[in-house]
Amino acid sequence: MAPPRSFALFATALGTCAIAWNEIGLTGVWLPEANEESLRRKVARRCAGAREGAPSGPVATTVDAITRLLAGERIDLGDVVVDHAGIDDFDRRVYAVTRAIGPGRVLTYGEVAARVGVDASARAVGQALGRNAMPIVVPCHRVVATGGGLGGFSAPGGTQTKRRMLAIEDAHPSGPPGLFDVDACELGDDGAATSDREARSGP
């Protein structure tokens, strides 16, 4: 039997986010929806039977860290414990590389693939990130297209949310087109820029 899950909504500079957890670790993180009820419904669809409650202990510490990160502090979430149940081996490897990208830093889909291993491609990395159930903790917004484009983002708000999160972290990869240019190309030559949007609906 799967461990019972709990969830909580919490305010951030980006809007109201949500977090779910069990006795093992985090099981989900959600970026803001149109309103809190819409966010609760999204959590309920993924976490059937989860109860809403105030986080405590390590989860409360994680909520505080996420809140501070989204307020502009350079916070490292690498020590946050997650429950990997149901995540396949390839995705775990992609997420491990992605979690090693610090605030204010980015890697391209191709660079992540090179670090994952010989069986990885930029497109496969994009698809794995599209399945990421824990944005921010697994910071898929820090993976961008070759040439400075944003790439895709399957969370609410799409690339506008991704751009805003990177701006909060003051992330500035080098090379034109600029990361925050409105007309920046959003498909790098690695062919993976829209991969995470083409994958299943994100968190």
C-alpha cells in the first residue's frame, strides 16, 4: 500500500503554489493556477485521497526554502528528499542532473543529455522534464534551448512562467538571442525546445 499523502497550498512571490508529501518525502509540487480552487482540483486529480494540512518538519523547511527562492534568494534545494516511486530510471537520472543546476545557472537540453549518459538525447531529456511532477525542486525551468532560447515549459503559464522564474533567479546564459528577448527563438538546434510541451501535461 502506498504511504498516505498530504498536501498544502502556500503563498509565494510567483503566486499560490502547492506541495504534496508522504512519510518518505515530496511527491509533487505545483506552480500557480488561475485560482486556489483550480489548484486544489489539480492536486486532487493526481493525489486522490490526500488530505490538506499544515506542513511540519522537513516539509515546512522546504516550503520556506521554496518561498525564499521565489522571492529572489539563492537557495539550494538539492537536499530536499523526494519519493521516487513511480519514476522510471531514465527520468530519475535526468532529474538528478537537473537538480544539480544551481539558482542563476542554466544548462541546455543537450548539455543535460551529455551528463545523463550515452542513451540520452536532448529530445528525450525534454520529454522527461515534461513529466516532472516536482518543478522548482527539480528545476526544469533551468534547462533551456541551444542558442539562448527558453525552450518549452509545460507548467501553467508556459514559457512566460519559465522566463519569470529565470528572471527572479537572475539567470543570464551567454549568446544571442537573449534569454529574455520577447522574440528569442524557442527552438534550439538540439531540436528539444518544445519537447516538454509535447510530452504529457505537466504539473
